[in-house]
Amino acid sequence: MKKIFVTALIVGFLLTGCNESSTTAVKDSNQNQQTDEPKETNVKFGKEFKVEFRNWNGEIEQEIKLKVDNVKIESNISPDQITNEQNDFVGLDLSVENIGKTETNEFTVTASSFSVFNDKGMEISSFPVIGGDKVTYKPTNLRPNGKNEGRIYLTIPKGEKVSEIIYYNNLIKDNGDKFIFKVKN
């Protein structure tokens, strides 16, 4: 029994030593890696800006030029009348161009990539309008040099005042860069 205990104790010390040195090795290799914390950038409606999408190693996987223009609060956009009675709609024209060397995916720019905020900095509950004749932007894969244009709509509660619109370049918004548009009311 003592032999088993002593053997287990020695193995435990050895494993602890291995874990510490492998942790150190990981720390040392991470110090050489580029760490990209999410950035916030102020952008203007009607002006193109570059967006990079990085993988877990910090390497650029996709690059696009994005232009957002003609922001308007509109009514009666949804095919559903009850939705129209309870909500207003933020309309945005989008222009996307793949300036990278690889194909983008359909999630690169969608209506869900955008959030809206009021003048107190509070996020306004919103969701994309999926159907209807006025929604002309269709998310899709883009080959290098490919372009996609159209109009999206976000549903917001009736009477809300939009102060900012933010585009996120990541489905997990906290992990992505933020591109902030100021809305003039």
C-alpha cells in the first residue's frame, strides 16, 4: 500500500512539473503571437471602410469593403400587419465588396450583424425583417472581387429614437470589432 501511495505521489509531482513547464511554453509562444483585442472604429454613412476577419491565430481570413448608406426610420415594411402596427423599421442600404483572396461566407454581412442604440447608449431591441418586397439585400458567399448590394431593415419598437448603429464583424458580438455610425435625428 505504501508503494502505491509513494508511486502516486511521485507521479503527481512529475505531472505537476510537466504541467508547469508546458504552461510556461504556452505563455512564451503566446507572447510572440499577435493579440488582437476587438477594436471600436467610428465610421460615416456613405463612406466605404475596410473590415478584416481574423481566425483564432490572428491571421486575416477575409477582407471586405463595406458601405452603409441611406439610413431611414420607416413604417409598414413587414408583410405582417400586426408587426407594422407595433414597430418602426430602420432601413439601411448595404454595399459589400470582397477585397480579399478567399471567398467570404453568407454570414460576413447580414442584418443580424447590426445593432441599434438610443441616445442614452442603451441597445434597442431589434430583429431583422426577413421577407417583403423592400428587403433587397440577400446574404451570400462572395468570390474575390465579388460584390453584393441591397437594402436591409431592422424592426424596432414604435417611437424609439435611434442614435447609433453598430456593425459587428463577428457573430459573437463581444468578440468582434465594432464599427459605429452616429445617426443624426
